[in-house]
Amino acid sequence: MSSHLDYSISQPDYSMMFINPNGEVVGKLDFNGWVMTFDGNAEESAIQFIYFVSQMFSQRLKEEYQRGLTEGKK
């Protein structure tokens, strides 16, 4: 009995979507081609991006503060 296996390797998606609090995509940066492209509402996308970054830094600062506090109590 002969068997045949077909497979394909999909390309990764190098894009970033900006989603507002309502769950709607408000913009997309696409890095998949030779040129980066943007489609959507630039102002609202920027707001969502800055909010995301600020949340990441806020969490990291809280973790580092707690770690320093714990180390200082030793």
C-alpha cells in the first residue's frame, strides 16, 4: 500500500492590529511585504498603542517595586 502525504508551511503573519475597548479593529500595521503599510484610523490606533505600552510598563514597575521591597526587607 502506498501512502502520500501533502503538507504546506504557512507564512507567519507579521502584522499588528489595534483594537479599541469595544473589540473593534481600528488599525493595522502590516510588515508582510517589502514596505510596511498602515490601514485604519491612525489617531485611535495610536491611543490604543500608547495605552497598551503604558499598561505593560505600569505592570513591570509594580513588579520591580515589589521585588525591591521584598529584597529590602531581608
